[in-house]
Amino acid sequence: MDQLKFLDFKTASLSKKAALMGRAGSSPFSSVGHSVGARFSQEFSSCRGSGVFTKASYSSSSNGMLKRAISSDDRDKSAAENYLYKINGTSVSSSSLFSRNVKALDACDDEYGGVVVDPDRLPVNPAAFASMLRFSLSRWKMTGKKGVWLKLPLERSELVPVAVKEGFQYHHAERGYVMLTYWIPEGPCMLPTNATHQVGVGGFVINDKNEVLVVQEKFYAPTFADLWKIPTGFILESEEIYTGAVREVKEETGVDTEFVEVIAFRHAHNLAFDKSDLFFVCMLKPLSAQIKVDDLEIQAAKVSP
């Protein structure tokens, strides 16, 4: 962030001081107890980049010292940070010296001291988003926030390079959005990583005759040609393991089943997308006998001794 510079503290005329305070005909320095204050936006760099420089002049007194006090007002996003300059301990606000309205992104705090940006209230213009994002990061840093979660919907994908340029990193992506994160404090990032595992299930369906329901998949590697196997698949989001096993058997073979117990599981690593994999085999009791093959995935199905 560019630093605001004050020039010529000891050489300013009383008329300039009076004009600065907006009080013509009187001097703000007529007594030791008066002071000059000014309110500023954090976006100092934008003023310098646009060729606008703010100059202020003050005269010195025997004990006059320039002090800066910083405060924040969460209720006013258009002026999130106030910079108040004091002389001799008394504050006098002067918004005419320099001010610029810059809004922060709509966001809420999470329970871990971080921030979650509202994906439904993002600015339409990428340039406006860039300015608001820089302003918001400065504000969050000054208020001691930690991790920032930025969810960008698919239809707002043009904002992704803007966020990356400001230091955000990819966390994960789904069909309709990409999630980016920013860790504010110094030191290692403490935000949880993306999901590390996928979970699969297999249905070991055995009837009263000790016959097992098996299938041949329609799509397979050459090494698995003519292979018969139990129905398998991945569980859905927020789905229980036993529910997923019952569902997969129904989808692939048309057989209704009832969960009995988990009889085996295995843990493997560096599989699809370099993720780890958990696979659970569930024993299921058949509730129907008629087989109806899923033509999209399964080549054949049968019960086998």
C-alpha cells in the first residue's frame, strides 16, 4: 500500500491551515489544544496512480507531533478504515482533505476467525471486483482475520484470474464453481485441504442357497475381459455406506436388498486424480430374485454358486 506523504509541516501559512479546516478567518492553531484531523480511504495507491496527490501543510509548535490513530467501523463498508491525524492530542475531523468511497466485498465471519465471501453478491465488473478485493484484504488484515474463502460460480469465471493475481490459490472445483482461498497470517496455512479420499462400495448379495449375485461390466480394461464381479460403485454426497451399497445393487441388477453388515474394507492410495480410496464390502440379503440389467453399465448379471 502506498504511504500518504505530508509535506512541509513547518512552512505552511495560517491561511492554508484555515482553508484546510474549512473555517475561513480563524486559525486552527490559535491555541495549543487545537488539532487537525483527516479521514482517509485505504486505497492510497489508486490516487497516486490516477495522478491525484494530496498535500497538507502544518506549522510546528514546541510540542506539536503528528500521530496517526487507526480505527475501523464495520457498519460502514464504504469507509472501512479511518485514518485520524492528531496534533497535541485533540482530534478534528476534516473529510475535505482526502476521501474516497471504496466498498468491501459482502462477506460473513466463520467460526474459525476467517471470512466467507458471499458468492451471490459479487460485483459484475472485473475491475470493480479487483479494487474491492484489494480493499477487503487490507481491511481483513487490519482486523486480524485469518483464512478467506472465495467461491466463484461458473458464470463468474472471469473473476478467477483477478483473484489469483491478488494471491488466492485453488482449493477445489465442482461442476458449478471453483473455490479459492487466501491465508492472511504469516506462517503455514492452517486451512483444511481439499478432500483426500473417494469412497467405493461393493454389494455381496448372497441368498439362502449360498448363491452370490455377480455382474459383468460393459466397459472394462482388456485384462478384465470375461471377469465376473460383485456390483460396485461410488457412494453419493452425504450418502451412508450401507445405503450406497443397496442402491448400487438395485441400479445395476434390479435386485432389492437389505443391508446385513460390513464384512471387509481396504485402503489404497494414488488412484484416480492421485487421491486415496476407501472401499467397503457390504453383505446384503436379497429381497427379490428377478434380475434386470442396467444397459448403460452392465453387460450381464447372474447368481453364481
